[in-house]
Amino acid sequence: MVLYKKESLELLRQKIDLLEVVAPYAQLQRAGSAFKALCPFHEEKTASFIIQKGQNHYHCFGCGAHGDAIAFLMNYLKMDFVEAIETLAERFSVALEKEEEREERKGPARALLREALERACRFYHFMLLFSEEGREALNYLFQRGIDLQFIRNFTIGYAPKSRELFQRALAKEGVSDEVLKEAGLISFFDGERKRDFFSDRITFPILDAMGNVIGFSARKFREETSGGKYVNSPETPLFKKSHVLFGLSYSRKRIAKEQRVIVVEGQIDALRLIYEGLNFTVAGQGTAFGEQQVKELLALGITRAYLALDGDAAGREAAIKIGDLFQKKGTEALIISLPEGKDPDVLMRERGPDYFLSLLEKSQGYLSFCVAHASKSIDLTTPSGKNQCAKQLLDRIKNWEEPLFVHESLNQLAQLLNIPDEIIQQEMRDPLPLPKRAERIGSLPRIDPNRILEMDLLRWLFLIGNSHEELVLLIQKNLKEEDFRAMECKKFFLLFFTALENKDPIDPLAFLIRLDEEEKQLFSSLMEKRVNLEKAREGIFETVEKILQRNWMEKREAIRQKIQTGLSSEEEAMALAREFDELKRQPPRIVG
């Protein structure tokens, strides 16, 4: 985890407005000194989600959801801890200063860039709906089956031909050329002359996880417009193409909940599926869909990736390439076979969501698809054809990182090609290749099971903080300092309960502010792993029980070894035996 300066974290904590963070996801209504809403975490008919004015925590009296702004982003939008901090810093214009460097980023503040992009989005949207120049673009969208509700839902717009219109409009609102350039909205050429980055194109806003505009994807709708079919915003401080998945802001929660995702090629494809209720869909940016995008999805816990790419040769090749990225990480890639010449947008309009869902159910496994694709150019009924196909696929499988996944894939490949398992194994240099990241067991760091177990408990402890007093009390009743084996975990356990006793704030951000550099490193390890806070009770009970059980077993083993040394007198050995039997009859039980 990146370590940030105490001063910038404290400033962030002071500036966070919880109401502003929650408002886009819950219809908050004033009720005396509080704000109430239907809880975004569970279905309910009577509002039980409360934020007291002036407080930095929410609470639901229906499902028990409780937390601060960071907890809300982690639980509702499934962000990790660092991502939540950085998102809030962006939202409230706080420059997070890293521990190791104090250099400030040059150029306009990110808040100014966001404001310029939001203004540009509104301008483009207005031009599409209400200008004479935008009428042709609007008609094009209508012909594509995109209605006004669709356009308004996704704030689709039109970038006009004339650069004067856009630049004058934003200059009138006080946006400088420097900000427009840094935001990727204008570019300079021949020294001083400037032009709009987007011209005579339909614009689709690209949003971050909080729904803020960070860039645009612009599609041409007539052949005479120069450039490729799509033009994306250039790289800016807000927009990093390799990290962005189009449509993720609409789909993130459901992807994390269902642990599956649909990947499509085009922005319109993604928006169409989301609009029709398949809001676990994303698209890459342009032709780019690489390892970083896969990493973003894996961080949300996906176990299946459905690839719904265009039903043509290019689409099939893309499915093989992108599918390999998921398979490499041990995530199942399933290919949805679309009819030749059809894309998801067309299919959804022509056949509807039920038909598309039926294609999802009939999706083809990655290796099965690869073999079927290879059979179009290779005769798999001949030994040479089978050999050629097997070598092609083995070259891919050798680079996959999960040994068990590789093992099962090799078995599947043998069945698909009707080849004995032994032959496939012989083709591999190692029957079960170790992942490239750790080619030799000796290169792996030593794993300390005690530390892992105790870190699991501390993670729960720091994430629930003040939100579940009964669970904190349960931990306090059952575990003491001497129950911990890893010294750093023992230290953190004491830090937490010392803060609790002193009535210091113990939400994650407040705690992070008070830690020294070494403690921040431990805190980063705690927060790297995602957990589902809805399962905090079960997780804490299970972890406390495991620690108690471990310590009980250690005591028994210590007594047994003492007896077996033969160094005790007969009387001492009898006493040890009685102690052993007594301990055996009293396995640990959780108190409270």
C-alpha cells in the first residue's frame, strides 16, 4: 500500500462529507437533525438508513450496516482500502502526499480538470439534444435503436465541427486553455493554434468508480469524418486508458456480488447490455484490453468472464487473446458465440435480453472454443493436424500461473483432441509447471500460518471499528495479548484496544493517521485483502475459534513432549498426564 503523509490524511478526514458521498446511491431525506433513506445495502420499504447531521458515520437499523465514507465505498462499490482513500481524495480535492516524496504535481489541480470534463459533458449533451448541428448525430442514434431515455441515462453527446463553439462556451464558464489541454479536451499545433480534441463525433462519457467524468470515447457517425471509428481521450492525470473499464461504474456492484462479468468490444455494446438489465458488463478502451484491466476485474473477485465479442474473424481472434489473459490468472473464460456479423447491441435490439441470456448459458469453454476455431484452418482428423493444434495451445497453457488450473486444462485438452493424457504431459517440459512468478519452491517466501491467522483477525477488527461493539467486545473477552504468536500482530492488537480505552477514533483513516512508518506497513498488509463485511460476524467467530483451538493444541503438545522427554520424575509425569487429560476434556469455547 502506498504510504501517505499524516498531514494529508488528516486534511482528507476533515474535508470528507459523508452526505455527499452517499447521496448518489441513496435518496436522503431530511428528518429533524438526521437524514434518512431506504438502505442501499438491502431491500426495504421503510427508510431505516440514517446519517446524523455533523457525524461521519451511517447506520441502518434494518440490516445493521454501519461505517464511515471509506466503509461505504468498500462495501457498496467494492473498492479496496487504498482505492477508497484515493477516490475520496479526488472527490474532495485533497492532494495526498506520499511518505517518500514531497514534490507537488505540476499543472492544474485535479478538481479543475474534473470540473472542466463535467462542463464538457453537459455541453456535448446539450449539442446533441438541442442544436441544429447535432440533429444528424441524433438521427443516427435513433436509427441504431438508441432512444432519448438511453441518451439521457448515459449523457451521450455530440462534439460539433466548429471549435469556436466548444471553446467559447467553456471560456465563458471560466475554464482556461491550460485546464482544457490538461483534461484532454483541446490540443495545440503549430505552436499556438488550438483545436478541439473531439470534433464531429458522438461522445460517450468515461466515468470513474464514483461516476465522475474522467474522459470521453467519441464515435464517428459518417465516413467523411477523419480518423478511426472511435477516438478516446488522451492520457491525463485522471484518465489512464490501461486502467479503465468502460461501464464499470454502472456494473461494479453486481460484478462483485455475482463474481462474473461480460466483456464486450464497443461502448455502445456495453451500454446496451447495461440498459437492458445485464449490468455486469464492461468494455475495454478502444482495442486495448490487457492485463491491467483483467487485474481490475480480478480485484472484484470474479470467477467467470463471459466474452461477448463480435461474431466475425476479428472478434474470434480477440476472444482467444483476451480469454488467455483470464485463463492465465486461473479465471475461467467462457466465449459467447454470436451469429456471424452480429454484435451484442444488434442482438439485444433484435432478439431481446432473454435470447442473450440463453447465449450466456450456452457459452463455450475457452479450450473448447480454441480447438473449434483451430479446426477451421487445421485438419484435426490427421495426426499432424492434432499435433499442430496441441502445440499451439500448450504454448499458451505453459504461461498460465495456477498449477491446478493448468493440470485440469491439460486433461481437458487431451479429451478435446482425443489424445492420451501421457502424450500431452510429455509435450510439457514439466507435467505441472510452476507459475512463472515462482519457478522454484526455494524462491518462495516462508509462509507463517500464525501470522496469517492473526492478521485475519486484526483485519476484521480494524474494519468493523466502532460499528459492531458486540463483536469488538467478543474479541476482547476471548483473546489477550499472550494469545498472539506474531510479535507485530500482538503489537497491533494492543494498539487497537489502547485506542479504544482512550476513546480515540478507531475508524481506519483516523487510525492510519496515528501510526508510525513501520506500523503503516503492517496496516497496509492488513488492508490488502478484500473481505465481505456482511459476513463479519461469521468471520470473527471462525477466526477467534481457530486461534483458541490453535493455542489449546499447542498447550497439549507442549505437555505431551514434556512427558516424552523422560526427564520428569514419576510424580511430575503423573501430574502432567492429569493436566493433559483435563485439558483434553475442556476444549476451548467462545465466551459471550
